[in-house]
Amino acid sequence: MKRIEDFKSIIDRYDVIFFDAFGVLKTHSGLVPGIERTFAYLTAQNKEYYIVTNDASRSPAKLAQSYHDNGLWAVSPERIISSGMLTKEYLDLKVNDGIVAYLGTTESAHYLESTGIHTMPVRDIDASNIDKVNALVFMDDEGFDWFSDLNKTVNLLRKRTIPAIVANTDKTYPISQTDLGIAVGGLAGMIENIVGKKFIQFGKPDSQMFMFAYDIIRDYRPISKKQIVMVGDTLQTDILGGNKFGLDTVLVLTGNTRAEDAENRITATGIVPTYICASAVLGPEALGL
Amino acid sequence: MKRIEDFKSIIDRYDVIFFDAFGVLKTHSGLVPGIERTFAYLTAQNKEYYIVTNDASRSPAKLAQSYHDNGLWAVSPERIISSGMLTKEYLDLKVNDGIVAYLGTTESAHYLESTGIHTMPVRDIDASNIDKVNALVFMDDEGFDWFSDLNKTVNLLRKRTIPAIVANTDKTYPISQTDLGIAVGGLAGMIENIVGKKFIQFGKPDSQMFMFAYDIIRDYRPISKKQIVMVGDTLQTDILGGNKFGLDTVLVLTGNTRAEDAENRITATGIVPTYICASAVLGPEALGL
Amino acid sequence: MKRIEDFKSIIDRYDVIFFDAFGVLKTHSGLVPGIERTFAYLTAQNKEYYIVTNDASRSPAKLAQSYHDNGLWAVSPERIISSGMLTKEYLDLKVNDGIVAYLGTTESAHYLESTGIHTMPVRDIDASNIDKVNALVFMDDEGFDWFSDLNKTVNLLRKRTIPAIVANTDKTYPISQTDLGIAVGGLAGMIENIVGKKFIQFGKPDSQMFMFAYDIIRDYRPISKKQIVMVGDTLQTDILGGNKFGLDTVLVLTGNTRAEDAENRITATGIVPTYICASAVLGPEALGL
Amino acid sequence: MKRIEDFKSIIDRYDVIFFDAFGVLKTHSGLVPGIERTFAYLTAQNKEYYIVTNDASRSPAKLAQSYHDNGLWAVSPERIISSGMLTKEYLDLKVNDGIVAYLGTTESAHYLESTGIHTMPVRDIDASNIDKVNALVFMDDEGFDWFSDLNKTVNLLRKRTIPAIVANTDKTYPISQTDLGIAVGGLAGMIENIVGKKFIQFGKPDSQMFMFAYDIIRDYRPISKKQIVMVGDTLQTDILGGNKFGLDTVLVLTGNTRAEDAENRITATGIVPTYICASAVLGPEALGL
């Protein structure tokens, strides 16, 4: 583990950079100031980059739009690898017909629809259609009534022996400077515990996220894991997952891990990043400005 | 472990009988038919009995009322030991002033009120009063908005270092022949997991429930654990807890454990009741009818 | 939570003091210097005291002897409440005949023997006697071969549906200034996880420990929980357990919890002692010296 | 989920077959009788196959040798994908110098040696070399003294902030018709729980196993996940992992899952194989004999 002052020196060392989104590129109050310079430099240097994010609330196109709306044009849809995309791949490969019941917004389900499967919110499942339900997906914490639909979900899973897929394993997400919201991964964990079944979980630290990104790169160029670095703010997801997949990793201090806690948390968890760096932002001088 | 045909022979062997409520005395559709004969026999034989129940939704008086409404007058308030009563004792002993925030119905909170502490639903906690909150209690799964109040609870516990008390550790409860509801213990488990703190949990199988009942008896008569038997329908709460406290135990098959599964579940869990008996109901002949 | 400079002011406030042993009265290198003054003061003030300790390696008599050998005569056998004593009570109440197989030293088993049950080390269980084994107890991490006897224990529990009792739930214990040893509770946790059964666990933070001590006091004098304080060095056992039982609690900083970490750990765990005090030692002036 | 009588019809449907080893190809008493016909048919049909196994005790060469010794020549080293190989890849990518401490036999370590890193059994770590230890690997349950070396491992991980890698996550393995042995994954789970750190775990159901095999195939031919089927005897590893990776799966009943339990366990766990088939063995008629 090395402390590095200058994120530029990290970029210079690798050919491909994987970025976590929340806490690295943006926070609850918008883009991390100056992050556009990092992408300008990446482009100038012909480096590849991907956003590897636990998010199933929207399609990559919609996720990219939110960066564009803030003026960061470098994050295009094909640069985004989300845990929602793994859910979609799973359904494409493993569920051939029938209904996929979901917890989440219509927008999160719309995105799955494109697989040709019929999606239906849990609230609309009843005796007339329950036998056609072939999978259940936890997409988002919004878009449904927690009391009635979480109770319905418990009973759906007791009546039907079907795969339950968690499209984002995060338990919480930041909603303001001080407050967290319970994420769909937190709700799914409660239901999994209650019904005693084993759910299929997508999202960092699971390797399948990194593999998905890695495969996309290999489709158009040769690459080795040694040439890739994962940049994240969370030891338990970004750094643990990146390490396990065999990548070098950078812990930045603009999100979940505060500068004053970093070493203590590394010691306590045993999750060791290759580098620690204050942020993923480059100074203007990096661009010769 | 012995299979016993006749619940009467069990009563005859002990001086005090502890009954679980749900699945033993009543089900979602009312009292277990004939259970009034068991209490008639207990009374005729001068045996003591207590209902030892994971329930914090109402006071013992209200719980007893629900039996009276169904014609079972033998279950008087002083015969009921609920996990809610342990919560009340905890607050009486350990919380001296300020606000006790709660998740549950007003009825469940009213019951705590009698301790002289000011209770307040989580939805009413805000910047003006959060510093006065000295405890949080999970009383019932009803009486609040799950989305807004569970999220609020997470942030309350991140801002205040206070005890969080779970007044009923059950994760689910039956709401019909086929369906379960998520109980407050299930919700509390999710929050405990999210905030990473250690909650104070009341309810079987924890020994404190049995001790509370045992103490009440000892206030008016000498008793040894050998003279008490615990009757329940659930291995993980009634039987495990009774065994650990040192009591003999009877598994009845009118609730959570079905006759055809009983032996398999005993083998799988390693939780062994002293006896298995079809139900806690006596035939009319037991009363000489 | 209040920081208190002077342990004497705590003693003065209560009628009965419960002490944890390790980290409070002694450490790996012997008695905490000056602790004899605390007991001299307790005696002078006619205060009651008990040592409430997760230890099943020896009988109370042998445990007391180890204090006497170090010159602390105040700790007599009848002042010691150990998790081993709860195991013994369990066996007395619940196991009537046959063999109790054990993992631990002969000394730890000898102590159970007095219940009239036949104890036998796991290594001596074979096809000729396995059908007579009616309970398994985890007493100590020493006295057996870990490889052969832990493997044997797994298979014993797969073949016999019997209660498995963990006589000390601690996962580790200190063996030097820097090193820990794996305690029998750590080994039992592994076996419980592997066989998927539910073990009966004795030891703080479980209330049954406190209840056992409380009952002993009530045999000879009236007492309320308000008059008792629990003194310990470990949040997860001494303080959580004491709080839950309804006692006031004191965290001392002579053992597992270091002064510089105390507040952080209280915040992180949500386990809040009534007081924090540097140690349970009184200065000479407390005795008028 | 479909019950299929004839394993041949499964082979005919896919281009690549992944087999679990234990419980599918062999049992504690040797090869599953007739399994050589399955490989003869695969060869005749020009189908690809891989053995995907949680095993880190030996190199692929040694594992293959054990099949050859039993007359099954079709299982050559390059057909074997073991969790040990992922450990080796991890060390190659992430640990550049120093000592890799290990628990296991010399044979299991010898295999890692080839990466150019210096391996050393935990028993030989002492004050003179502990600062050079840059990783710890759990390879096998044999080859070390459980008492002294597991205790040493706990203290090594408390003193050094280094990655701990579990090369086989299985908790047990069969050692006879009736008995299990504790596997290195069971021991590692205990240590992880005790030290409170996060270990890097390799082995099914983790996707990285399947990805490793998938990558090897893609090096020499185009393939889609739809063309591959995973055959295993264990729901929690083979079937869950195969499903999650997006493969079709076959549960065979020659190992951990007995025919009479299969449906119950599928319902209880919610892990649903694409097919259930009595075994992976073909009848002589499949080969036209």
C-alpha cells in the first residue's frame, strides 16, 4: 500500500481505468469538482475507462444522461457497466418465458423489458398470474409500497420455487451530506433471511461485475489484468472486488472512506488497496493549463 | 424424546405449565378448538399456567381481552408474560428521562408510557427533539410508514448513540392459512445489519423471558425448574429456549411444525423436545364428561 | 454515559458489584496491581461482590485457588459464577443418564462428573458407546487433539441427535501481551456452522449468567437490579449483557478496550456503559492509608 | 426444472460440459462405475469437457494422475480447473515479493512455488521473518498441526495487514460412506470470524471459477454461455454458481444430494437446476455396445 499524491501518475501507469461512480466521480451534491479534467487527460492520452457501478435503477443510457446533464460528456452509455446489466444478461440466458416480477420503478423494469420477457410489478401479482412468475428481481428501493409489496414478496417466494435476483447488493446509498437511504440490497437481504432461500446477487465485490467489463474490452483489443486499475471509495466493494479479480486498486478519499479513518479501516478489514490517493481529480497543470 | 398421545399425562407430571400462544392456544382463525378443556382441567387440578409469548403489540390486558372475546376466560392478564413486558422492565430500569422513540402502533407505545417515559413515534423525531431521544424501541410492524420511518430509523441510529430495543424477535407471523407477515423482529434485523450496531433483543428463545415468568411464580410459592414444562409449536423459540433454561419441553403439532416434518426438523436442528404431542387439547373424557 | 475518575464513587453507589475476571481483576501477567484494595474496601463497607466469568476450564474452587495463589483471598469459590456452572446446572436438569462426551481437559470434565453423569472425552467415543452419548459439551480448548477430535465431533453430531452445549462462548482469550489463543467458543462456532445445528450457548452476554448470580443473592437477601452494577472490560459481553439484564454497567480500560478506542467502539457498536472508569483499582487513600 | 432419464440427451444438447469431480465422477471409494463411458462418448462426439473442482490440495497434474491411476485417461491436467489455480493466478498478479505463508501440505505449496514466490508453512514464521510475509493462503486441512498453527495464524493476521486467501471454500469433504472431514474452508471461516477481517475466497459457487474455465475455452474457439452445461451434485456450489454465471445446470444424485431429498432441498433453498438426472453415467448402449 502506497500513498500517492498525484492521480496522474496512476493513470500513466495503466492502460485501462475502472471507476466507481458514487464517491469517486459524483456525490449527492453533483459531480466531484474538476473530475472533467481527469477524463480530458484520459482522452488526450488515449486511455480506456469504464464506470463500474452497483446501480440497477436505470439503463446505462439514462445513467450516462445524468453525467451529460452535469456537463461530463465523456461518460457515454457504452462506458458504463452496471449491476443492472448483469441482471439483464442473467434473464436473457436463464429465463425463457413467463413473468419476471420486480420491486422497483417502471424505469428500472423497462430496461429489463428489452430482453423480451414480460415484467410485472410485485403489486400486480395475484392468484391469476402467480403460476407464470418465473423469476423475481430486486431492482430499486423506490416505485413500490414497502409494507404491502415486501410482504407480498415474502409470500410469492414461499409459493413459487423461482430464482430471486438482487440487481444491486448495496445495503445503503447516500441521500445527503449526513443521511443514508436503505438500498434495495438491504431490503433483499431481509427477505432472503426471512424466507431462508439463496438469492442470486449481482454487484461489486462480486467478480462477475469486473469480468463483464473485462470481456467488453477483450472484444476489441488484447488486454491483461496487469494493465487495469480499479478506482473506488469503498473498501468492501471496489477494493475487495478489484483485488480479488486480480487488478491493482486505488482507494480515493472523496466518498465512503474518510482520510482520517483510511488506515484504521484497512487494518481492521484486511482489505488493502495498491494505492491510496486523495481523489481521482487532476490539477489543471496535468492538462498543461 | 418421547411421543405422547395424551396431553393430560403431561399436565399430571408438572406443577406449572408454560404455553406459547400462537400455534398452541390459537391460530390465525381463532382459538384451537377444545383448548378451553385444557384450562378447565388445569383449574380443576390446581395447576399453575402462564402464556409466554413473543408479542409487544399490546399490553397483557389487551392480549387477555382477545382470549376473553373468544370465550376463554382462563387467560387473565396476570397469566401473560410477553416480550413487551421485558421491554417495559428494561426502560424502567435503564432509561431515566428523555424521549423513547418507537416503531409501532400508538397502542403498543401507550403500554410503555405507563413507565413515565415520554414515548414518540419515529415519524415525529426531528432536529428539534433528536437530542432528547435516549432509546429506540421496535414494538410492532404496524402503525407507521415503512419507507419513510425505516429510513428515518437508520439515520436516527447513526446520529445518536443510544440503545435500540427489539421488543419481539420473531421475524414473521402467520396472517392466514397460507401467508406470513414480516414481523417487527424481521425489520429490526435489517436495520441492525445496516447500521452495524448491536441491538437488545427480547423474546424466546432468550432465557430472560423464562426467567421473568419463573420470578413471578417464586414471588408466591417455592418452585424448581423440574416442576415446570414449556409447551410450544416452534423448535427455534419455544423448545430451544425452554431447554436452555432447564425446563422440560413439549412440541405440539398445531402450529409451525407439521406432524410429517417434526422428526426431520428435530434431526436437522438438533433441538430436541422432551415430548412430542399432537396438541395441547384434552378430550372431553379428561374432564369426566 | 459518564466518565468517572474514581472507582470508589461507583462502589459507594451500589450494594452489589459484579466483576468480570480477565481484564478487570487480572491479566495474562497476573493480578491487576492494587486490586486487593478494592476488595478490602468492599469488605470494609459490607458490600457484596461476585466474579461473573466466561470460564469452564475449572471448577469455582480451582478458579478461586488461582486468586489465592496470587494473594487475593477475597475471591472465594462461592463468590465465583462461571459459565461452566450453568453447563453443570443444565446437565443436572436435563440429562438423566448415559454418557456426556466432552472436549476439554480432564479437570474441566471432573467438575461435571459431580452431577452423577458419566463423562467421556470425545476421543474415547466409538461404535461401542456412541449410542449412549446423550449430550456433548465444549469445555476447554486444551486437553484434546484438535485435528482428530474436532473431526470426530462433527461426525458424532451427524450421527446422534443430542444437545451440544458450549460452556464458554468466548472466541478468544489473551495468552500474552500481544497474542490471543482460540477459545473453545471459537471452535464450537466452527462446528455449529458446519453441522448446521443449533447449540446451547452459556456465557455473557447471555442473561442466564446474570440471572444465576442474581438468584444466589436473592436466596439470602432482598435485592433489586437497581442495586447491582456490572464491571467489565468488554463491550460485547460484560456491558451488553449487564445492560440487557437491567443493570448499570461500568467499562474499565484495563483489558480489551483501550482508553483511546473506547468512545469510538461505543459509537460503532451502540453498546453504551453507564460509566467509563480507568480501572477497578482504588487508590490507597480510599482505605485511609 | 425437468427430470431427465438419460444423461446422453444432455450431452447431445451442449457443446461443452463442465463436471464437478467429487460426487459426480468419483466418490470416497473410487470412480463412479461406468463414468469412463461418458468420456468415451464425449470424445466420440467431439465435445469439450472440463472438471471444475474446489480443490487446492494438489496441482492439476497430480489431480489428473489420480484419475489415470484409476484407469480414466480422459481427465488430463489441462481439463482440470481447480480453485487452487485461481489462488495461483491471484498470487501471480497481486503478490510480487516476500513470503507467502501457508496452511497445507508441502505438495499444495509446491504448486504455488512455481509462481516464483517464496512459500513457507505457518509453523516456520517467527519474529525473524514475519515482516516479509505478504500473503497467507489456506490450501489444505492436512500438513500442519491444527492447535499450534491455527493459533499462530490468528496472531499472524493480527500483526500483519495482508491478504488472506482461501483456496477452497468447501467446509467439509466426505472421507467415508458415513463420515465427513473438516475442509480447509471450514477452518478459514473460523479464523475469518475470529480476526474480523475479510478473506479472499476462491471456489464454486463464486463466478470466478466458471470464468476461468470459460476464458480457457475462448482462447481457442468461440463459445457462448448457452452452449455450456454445468453438472454437479451440490446445490449450494455447482448449481448456484453455474446458474449465476448464466449456464444451464444438471443436478446428479450420485453425491451430496440424495434422490429422495432433491425436490425438498430445491424448494427449501430456491436453487433450481435446469435438469435433474440420476447420474452422469451413460449406459453401454450409448456407445453402441
